[in-house]
Amino acid sequence: MGRVLRLAGHDSDIDANVMELLLDPMPGTGPAVVTYAAAECESVSEFAESILRELEILAIGLFPGWLPDGERLSGPGGGGVAAARSLAMRLASGSRHFGPFLADLAGRAVQHRGVLVPGRRGPEGRSFPAEIRAAGLARVVAATFGRDAMALVVYVPEKLTGHGETVLVAGCEWLAHRGGMGIWLVGPDLHRVDTRYLKVPAAVRRLAEEMTESPDTGTVGVPPVAGRPHPGSAVERAMEAALAECDWAHGRAWNQTYQSADALFVMIRTDLMWVREKCVVELDGPEHERYAQMKRDLVRDRHLERDGFTVLRFTNQQVRGDLRGVLRHIREILQARRLGNS
């Protein structure tokens, strides 16, 4: 950590789509990974501020994943904010967190309860120096995913001016040094930056070529983590909380990869899977309504079905509006599968 590296393939550059596939999901070890699609900036301070602002929005959206017992807070009223600040100060006293910054962030998170809105400011808080914000946010994101450190993947614009390149590299070096982050650059070759070469499977290259959409400039993303619901997904957290109360839901696994019997096809990451019963549950947000994503979903579901899986898809709206009905449908499929296996 604390270094700036450019990532490239042995035979060609890595782009944002390839990186998205390589990171989905994040491995069970290593740093917590955040992605950021950069834009050209006039100054290092502007570049750093653009990232810190988005990391703050991300941290607010990930709350209460980084604050033990934060889920029980009463709400955005004065009592909830005060309780959040108190819990944060208690957490900081026995950790590397800086208490005043963490308490301020926790209070703002309760005010903005559970809403992650890329590109939009959350409630204003105290004014802390950029160095404190960088280190504090890196620690918060790492803690959310149970990691010791955070890595920031920066997607470099294709056409940077000489000044823009100088600003981007200097800004990344500042973030790495002050925030203790690893900074991994993806895109065109840059001066003064060492390159680390990765092996990219041919199946990943093929699937990336079919992906026509690129990340939105100026927003951050967090890949899911193998083995657990995504801390930034209220729907996944609600589903897991409900499943934990169901004695029939044993054997479930969140955000796992599956290699199709077709060895030429890329690894498939499933939201929720029962391996023994060969049942996969996908929870679809608004992004699954885009044509390109619907096409990818159809292809991957067909591969799973050819391998004997039942694939159930529910929209976030269905989970929020009729969670009991969703659970009932999953239970019926699992029970039928278990009877067939007995």
C-alpha cells in the first residue's frame, strides 16, 4: 500500500471493462478495492478533492457497515446522531481511526441514513484537512470490508494533456502517501509510473469486448466481496437478515464465483447461491434494465441452466415490497431440489 502502480496485461493494455470483470467479486484476501473514473483536472487539489468528495459519499452509503452496533441507531433525529457520534468515538479509542473525524462522519451518515448517491453531496460536516480525510476515509472503507487497507483503481482518461497527466500522477501520489492507499492506474501508459503486468484470461477479454458501457466519470464503485452481502446494498443486507431467521436457508453463499462447464466462458459471479441444491438467486437493481446488461444476464443464466442450475431473478423493488413472497418462492425451489437429491 502507499504506492502508485499502473496495471497492464502481458499482451495488451487493461481497460475499465476488463478490470471490472477481474474485480467482480473481490477476492477474500487483499485490500478493499474502490474504482474511480477520473476526469482531467487543472490542479492536484481539485483532483484530490474530487476523489475525497466521492469517498465521503461512499462511506455514508456504506454506513453502518463500518460502525459496530450502528444498525440499531434510532434514526436521523438528535438522539440518533448523538448515539452514532458516541459509538464512533468509542470505536476510535481502540483503533487507528481519528475520533473527531469518525464521529463527524457517523453523525452525517445517520442524517443521510443508508442512501448512496454518487455525484451528490451528503450533509455538510466539520471541515477537516484533506490529509485527515484521505487517511480517515481509507480506513473506513477498509474496515467496512474487514480489510487492513484500501486500494483505489483509477481509470485514466484516454486523451490527457501533458498538464492533465502531471496533475493526475501527482494527485495519485499525494493520495497514496497521505491516505496510505494503494493506487492502481488503468488505461494509457503514463510517465513516472511503474507498470505491473497481469495475466488476463482470454474469456475475460472476449466478454469485455462485448461490454459497450464505460464507468461514469467522477463516480466511485465498490465491487462485491466473496462470501458476504454487499455492505452498500440495503437489499442484500435485508435479504441476509431475513434468511438468517429461516432454518431452511442453510448452505447459502453470497457473491461467489462459478466456473461454467464451458471452459471458454468467463467465471460467473452470483449474488446468492446454494451450491448443493444448484439454485442461484439474483437481485437486480436498475442497471439490469439496460440492454447491454440484460444481454449479459441472459447469456450467463443460460450457461448456469445448462449446468443444471435454477436461476431466480428478483428486482430490488420486489424484495422491498414483498420480501415474504420472495422468501417463499426460494424456499419452494430449495425444498423441491432437496427432495430430488434425497
